[in-house]
Amino acid sequence: MDMKSGSNLEKMLAAGHFAVTAELGPPKSADAKAVSKKCRYLKGIVEAANITDNQTAIVRMSSIAGGVLALKRGVEPVVQMTCRDRNRLAMQSDILGAHALGVRNLLCLSGDHQKFGNHPTAKNVFDIDSIQLIQMVKEMRDDRLFMCGEEIRNTPKAPIVEPRMFIGAAANPFADPFAFRVVRLAKKVEAGADFIQTQCIYDMDRFREWMRQVVDRGLHERTAILAGVTPLKSAGMARYMRDNVPGLSVPDSVVERIAGAKKGSDEGIAFCVEQIEELKEMEGIAGVHLMAIEWEQKVEQILEATGLLPRPKVEADEAPEEG
Amino acid sequence: MIVAERKPLDEIQQSLEGCKSVLVAGCGTCVTVCMAGGEKEVGVLASMLRMRAKMDGTELDIREATVQRQCDREYVEQLAELGEECDAILSMGCGVGVNYATEVLKTVRVIPALNTRFYGANVDEGVWSERCGGCGECIVASTEGICPIARCSKSILNGPCGGSQDGTCEVDPEIACVWQLIYDRMDSLGRLDKLEEILAPKDWSKGRDGGPGTTSREDAAAIDRGEASE
């Protein structure tokens, strides 16, 4: 089968396996070892790990640099790219560079507003939005053109060498207006999203209702939907997620369950395992995006408990060319 | 209208350092309506500066004048005589007024007393709210008269983003999510199907194409020259 990017994630999904992605937040420093340490927890047990792009608008090691470090340590990266910090020139140039360095998955995001981060007086960019970014990455890959319409070649005689990304996008079934959430997903699919990672799910009823709409529109057949889950470490974290994180829905029953348990962290993991078990059976779900925030060491335990280990093997590809 | 707010008094006082005589110059148009720099505000600011000077024991001659518009030569020139006798003009016009007074009056220093905020409407008593981003190419035909460039925190053309909840923006619960407003408007007009279309990337060069934006009208120039128009 012809691959769009040839990434491990793409191959696993194409082979029909239930895919697993994780999240790897780069350090708030130039410490490459911090990336290596997280890679040790994730290597061989997930198809790919998302390398976040200045998440919550806090400056961190760049997602492309973090992604290349991860790649060298045996973890395939999904490089996240937000519209907050770059205009269309910077984005395209970074996408060329990311491909040249071996990156094959790119997640296109709007980005958290700078107000939430550690440089609230910064000027945001938002030259294009996440849907337009998806379109741009797809046109670069499939039409081999820059956004301006020029061919992706160094000189008129040089070969066209286009960046080939497996294109991801986010979907948040818990934001409003609820009736429009599936429409926005449809727009992302139309724009060219090959896979979707959802906001983390705590409100399974609402998620189930959203997935019903997704399946009704047949969107699950045009894109691979990876359901987002984040294990809760404590009742305090559950309350924080409920009260302080925009665009998230945490039912009181979930908070009470964690709060009432003998050990909140064990209960958080048990709840996460139950969620994954349910998602594995849900129509239209192609995999799970397990975001163990600063808790990467628990990923293996959770996947083990859900019977998702060992990961199936797909045909190995030669390592992407560098330089 | 152009909406502005007066700068903090300390900042104004600091920027007047070394001046012994100042003309506080108001503007009779936008900033009068938004109560930031009209005749009344000129009077208030002038009194405060006089009081401060007295308390500090410094010598400061404060004069007052308000013209119809600081963005038209014929009115700005009215400030010349009074202004030239002073060390500086403290303009209570918007940023346009400060720049244009500097350009027209040439020899006098012009210091801003206001922070120019946005193009807005008077939405409630004493409340002004931004409604246009002055981007140079209006796209609100696609969003049924509601501007996401000016009113969405991320200027998203294909919203709402994942931070829209209960009709408010993730940035601040006091901010209405403009994409919720657009959605509701489309819904009420029976035009929700339009929201399935992807809006193309914006041509920002229409608003920020290098150097100051300039527009000219030959018909207006002809009238000025006394030529008959159609």
C-alpha cells in the first residue's frame, strides 16, 4: 500500500491495529537528558509520542528538537505545531526542516493563548488557523507546493523534495457549541487530517454521543480517531481539571470516585484502564492517545492492564534519511 | 469610533518632565464621544496637572484648547499659535492626532496623553467594545456581520476552537466567544450549512502591506480643486 508518510503510526493504523500514542512534554530547559529519560518509559510500548509545542504557552524546548531527540532514542515523534508562535513562512520552513530531520507525524493545533503562559505580554501570531495549517501541510505533501503555489524545489532544475507528514489534528467533544463539534471535525477531515487525537475524556456519556455523530457522518472511515485519556493522579488533580482547565468536562462522580478511594493515584489508574477497555470496543475508535502528564512511567502499567502489550509489529522501514 | 483611554497621571507627568508650559489639546470627535480626550477631559487633566505641580512646588503653565478634529489640517493648525508658545502640546487626541499634530506643527513637541485602544461601539452606558480590526479586507459577509478577526482571541477564521465553553472564551469568562455568536446568528438565519465551508487563509497584506496604509479618492480631490463632479 502506498503510504503518505511511512510513519510507524500510519503503518499501524493502515494495518488495522488499535493504535497507542503517548505524550512527551519537552523540558523547560536545554536538557536533552530529560527527553531521554521519558523516552526510556515509552520506547517500544507506543507507536508514537506527541512532542508538545510550548504547551500552555510556556516556553520549552522546541517540539521539533525534542522530536529529533526522541527519534534518536527510539521513540517516533508526533511533532505538535501551533499557530500561536509562527506565521506561514516559519511554519513551512520548520516543516521542511522537520522532514529533513526524520519527522513524519505532525499534529496541527491552534495553540493555547499566550495569556495562560509565562510570557503573557507576547504578541501572538495566528496568521493562519489550525484548519488552514492542515490544508497547507497536505498541499505541501500531496501537491508538492508551498502555500504560495511555488513548487518545493531548490532551483527550477533541482528535484522536488516535499515534506511528507502524516497529518494529525485535535478534536474537543467537550467544548461548545456541542452540535458544531462534529462539523468542525468534518472540516478538519476535509482539510486533510489523517488522524485525530481528542481532548482527554472524563465525561464518557458526552463522548459516546459525539462518537455517534461522528459515525453517522462516516468520518471515522475517512480519518483515524484516537481517543484521548489522561490518568488522574489525585483528587486534587481531578478538581483542578474540573474547575480550571477550559474546554474540559470532568463529572463530579469522577472527582468523588478518586477522592473516596484509599489511594487516589491507584484509583486514577484503575479508572483510566476501565476507560480504555470501553474505548477499545467503541465503534469508530482507531486507538487511544494516552497523555500521562509528567507520569510517563505509568504508561506501561496502564497498557499492560488493558492487554495492549506487547504492541503488534508492522513491517520495518529503513530509518528516515537525515541531512 | 476610535476608542482611547487616558494614560495614568504618573506616566503623563513623567513624559512632561522638563516642560515649563504645556498646551493640553483635546479633540472634538471620537475621543470626546468615548469620554477620553474631549473638552471636559482636557479640563480635568489640566486641573490635575496644575494641582500636582503645586504640590511638587514646580513651575508649570498649563493652557487648554480643544479642536474639532486633530486628524484634519485646518483644525490642527488652530493649535499652532497657542502651542508654539509652549514647551509641548499634550495631545488628548488618539494616536492619529498625536502623529498628525507632530507632522503639521513641526516645531513643537507633541506628547500623547491617551492610549488608543481600538475601533469600537458604545455597547452600554460607559462601556465601549471592539468591533473591527481594521484589517483592510472585510470578511464578515462570510460570518454574517460578526468579525472573528477583531473579536476572537486567536482571530480564528474557522472556529470555534476547543476553548469555547458556555458561550465564553477560554481566555476570560467575561469575553463572549465570538464563534458561538456567529454560530447562533447562522442558526437563527437558517444558514448553518455555510459554516461547513472552510474559510481560506487571510490576505494580511491588505492591512499591513509595508509602510502606512494610504487611500486616495480622486473625486474628493477634484471637489477640493473646485472642479465639477458628476
